[in-house]
Amino acid sequence: MTAIVLFMAGIAAIAGWWLSQQRLAAKPWLEEGAVGDFPGGSSMSLPAAKIGLGVFLAVVGSLFALFVSAYSMRMQLIDWRSLPVPGLLWFNTGVLIVSSGALQWAQVSAHRDDSENVLTGLLASGISAVVFLIGQLLVWQQLNAGGYFLAANPANAFFYLITAVHGLHLLGGLVALGRTIVKAWRGVEISRLRLSVELCTMYWHFLLLVWLILLALLTGWADDFVTICRQLLT
């Protein structure tokens, strides 16, 4: 429950900030000029694709919040035996950070109408994401070679489940990123690519944030934080 409450509080804060940016108190009938020229007009509204992605990310975030909550509760039982964290997991984390940073670079380049750097950033992000997924499979292989099988212990099962679900979401994002890369490769105008690049960047930043939270949980760094939050909520 701790993770769910914290996540919902974060969603509420983000929603409140977004609503504040929409100027709900604005009175368009008192403004001069064409519709959409004044603050709070249609030009300030978010594209439907961004709103849709925001809703999707809220759902996905709720799913991971449930995983985190279940993990933190299950680890309190006596049969829980934490598995060692392979060193390769840190390399994979660095690769995912590079992938997210490359997309941010592509987004900045798109706003500057720099088509060459947009394509470079998209390709760098896609390649880094593929390397991350391959690295995660290698982590699984290392754990299996060490005898840490899926059904051997609840901690093992949670590790495989959480990393698999995160990897599947990243794999799904690669489909959208691949389409954007194809469009950029074919020389589609930057104005038509800008929204796709922004959506991919939002999704990648979200998955990076989720992964960092999961990593803190899987490595035990978040144990003290979870304990404190549980005490505050009880």
C-alpha cells in the first residue's frame, strides 16, 4: 500500500500542476483577438496524443506501483532470500540512461529543425535500448548459471517478473521509436516528426524513472525508505 499511496500522491501533484498550466480561470470572452491567440486558448491545449500517452503512463505506473507494493510486503516473510545483484545490471542502467539522454538530444534538435542530429539521436537511442534488452537477457543467463532459478525462491520470481514486464514495455516503445526512425530516415519534415519525437522522449524518461525505482528496490537501497513510509502510514 505504501508504494500505491506515494504513486497516487505523485499523480495528483502532476495533475494539479498540469491543470494550473491550462489557465482554467481564464475568461476567453473578455480577451481580444482571434480564438487561440490568447493565453488559455486552443493553442495552449495539449495534443490528443500527449494526453493519451499521459493516461497510458498513469496506468503503467499504477501497475509498477502494485509490483513495488507486493514486493515490499512479500520480502517481510521468512522464506524470502534476496539474490545477488549481477554487476552487469549497473552497465545496463548506464546504457538506458544514455538511451534516454539521446532521445532528449533528438527532441532538442527537433525544436531547432536540425534533421541530421534528430536522426542521430533517434538511432543512438534505439541502439542503446536494444543493448539494454540484450544486457537484461544476459543478467538472466548469469543468474540461471548461478542456480538462481525462477521457481527457487519468491525473490527470484519477483526479480524475473519485474524485469520482464519493464523489458516488454521498453520493447513496445521500440516499435514506436522504430517508426519514427524510418520517417526521419526517409527525410520527413521535422515539423511532422516533432510530436513523435516528443512522445518517444516522454515514454523513455518514464521508463528510465521506473527502472531507477525498481533498481533501488531490487538492490535493497530502498528498504529503509519503504520501512519509514510504512511506519508513517500505520
